[in-house]
Amino acid sequence: MKNLMRRAVPGALLTAVLALLVVGPSAAAVDAGAAASKITVWTDKDRKAAVERVVGGWAASKGLAVEVVEKDFGKIRDDLKTVQVENAPDVIIGAHDWTGQLAADGLVVPLFPSKATRSQFPAYALGAFSYGTAVKRLYGAPVVLENIGLVVNTKLAKMPTTFASFQAQALAFKKRGGGRLAVAVPQGASGDAYHMYPFFSGLGGYVFGTNKAGNLDASDIGVANRTFLRNSTMIDAWNKSGFLNSKIDYGVAKDAFLKGKAAFWITGPWESDTLKKSGLSFRIVQVPAIKFRAVPFLGVQGFMVTKFAAAHGLESAAKDLVGSYMMRPAGQVALAAANGRFPANLVAGKSIKDPVLAQFGKAGVGGVPMPNIPQMSSVWSDLGGAWVKSTKGAGATKARIAFSTAGRNIANKIG
């Protein structure tokens, strides 16, 4: 994408040749003069048009061109590891839980937005893109938030203000028979720790604690902490009553809610269009507090500056784009609307007019960003599995045993 510029000045040519000998062919393949006129951004299909519009406005003010390259979102992280410098992006859109690995591999660089800019974001959104073993640094500009909420069919149930009300209504609805579900929350044979997280956090569960420096501590595994285990008898009761049932997978949960066979559905903004077209009367809230606030896991997406921006002579410009411009309210509103997610910027969030998106945003307040350290990959299957074993109905494992076993398994995997 970036071509060598042929120079006529002998002195400059000599300099370029010497640089080639010193740094090797990959770095020399990109000429700083040519590269500095164009900034390259990798994004996904859903946001490409919005990114072109938002980044284009910034680029025009800087006298730069912008090339927005459409990539499969799931491949951006892996492709960044293997791309040649001449084809590499200066900026990528990515998920916050990529941060730890990308930062550890030196593929993204830290950002230093102003105090005024940082003040427009909740601490947990900034924390999601922060990483460091000794000193935490910000490696990404949070743009959108994603979380689940409790969708309530207001024709079939009253809006629950307490967990007791939620549970009582759900069980009363289930007892009416006809294949009705208490709560349409997906698990299935493989488990689903993400959708179950509000019940986990509400009982005092957590995945990783933090150390004195505020960094995630993979040695502090909270899957079977004392507080959670003390409250885990509630899971046994939920299993016995049928309030939770791990045999319900995503398709069954969705179908039951849409057909009026469930008054409560736990899902996220990716179902906004489905809900709008359903013809149902509904509202979305955070799951009511149990023993603690039943907050959801948060997925945070945003932009990161790659190490290749420096090789292209664009590091300063890329940091200005990501650490300043992309963190402003106007751009965040446009990008949030592009893929139906709530903006990370607090000022931008107040301007969201879509009622469904606004309700999902409110349901995520105080949420916990999915841990962005590599050790998180060792958690998902065992944590989800503990829920499956303890809420499968007849023959279920006692929750204390299921989660204690999961905690040990996770600790052994992490080492």
C-alpha cells in the first residue's frame, strides 16, 4: 500500500542506502515521505463507512489522506502479527481483551490522552484498554460498549425492582406450564459464562482480582472465593425450582421469548433489531441486585495505534487521531450508531436517541470488562461448565463443588 519514493538528490539517496544497510529490507520498504501522506486504518465491514467519514474529517484537517481497509473483525488481531510493514496498518479497531497480548508482543503502543479527555469516560472503559505488569498504560481509545441486559416482556410481567420480585414472577410464569421458561438465559451443553455473569457477580463471584498497582492479578482467582461459595446455595435453589436451567441454549432462549413462552430474556444489543421488529412490548434493565449488584461483563471496542505507525513516519499523527480525535463525543456517536452499540464516551452516551440502545447502555453501568490478560483464555470453559453442572436439573452437582472444582482447574491451567 505504501510505495518507495525515488529521489533525484544524490545525498538523500546515499542516506536511504545507508539506512537500508542498518535497518534491513522490511523497514526500508516503506519510504517515510510517501508514507507520511496517508494513514491506514483497519476496521470491520459494519463500521467502515462511519470510520471513513469520521477519520476522513480528521485527515483533511491534517493534510493527510486516509485508507480504510475492510477486514474480518476476528482476523484483525491475528493478521497484525504476520503483516509485512509495507502493508501494515497504522491504526486498528479492536476488542479490549486483545490488549494484553498485543501490548505484551509490542504490536500496539501506549496513548496519553489529556486529563480532560479521560474525564469523559468511565474508569472501567479506560481500564479495559489498560495493561501493564508494573505500570498500567492505556493502549486503546474506548469507542463502544457491549453488554447484556434483562429484557422484560411488560405484557407478561411487571418491571422487577428487586431480585425477589424477578424470581417470584419468573417462577410463577413457568408454573403456568405449556413449555414456559422462568428465565430465557442461554447456556447449553458447552456453557455460557458470559450470559451467566450477572448471576455470578451478584453472588460475589469474580474472575481475577487486582494487585496493589491496580493490575489484574492472575494468581487471585475469584471463581470459588469464600463469599461466592457462601452464597452458592442460592444456585442449588435456583436449580431445584427450575429458575435456571442449563439445558436452554441460545436458540431456545430467543425463540421462547419471542413466542411469549418466557417473560424474561437475557441478551445484548446484537438483538436490537430483532426486538424492534418483534411487536412485543418490552423494556431492558440491569438484572436486579442479588447479594451484590448483578453487573454484566462488558465488551469494549476501540482504536489502537500499531507499532508500524512509527515505521511509516506517522506515530505522532496516529496518536493524535486515536488518543484525541476518536475519543471526542461526535465521532463516538457516529461510530456507535454504525453497529448499534452504546458509545464509551459519557457525553456521547447522553445524546443517544435510540431507546433500545440507550436502555442496553444503562444496563451496562458499573459492568466488569472481560479481563484483558492472556490467562483469561483458561477461564471460559471451566466457569461455564460449573454453571452447566450446577443448573442441569436432576442429578446436578452442588454449586459449591462445581465452582470449587472449576477454580482448581483454572489455577492448574494458568500454572
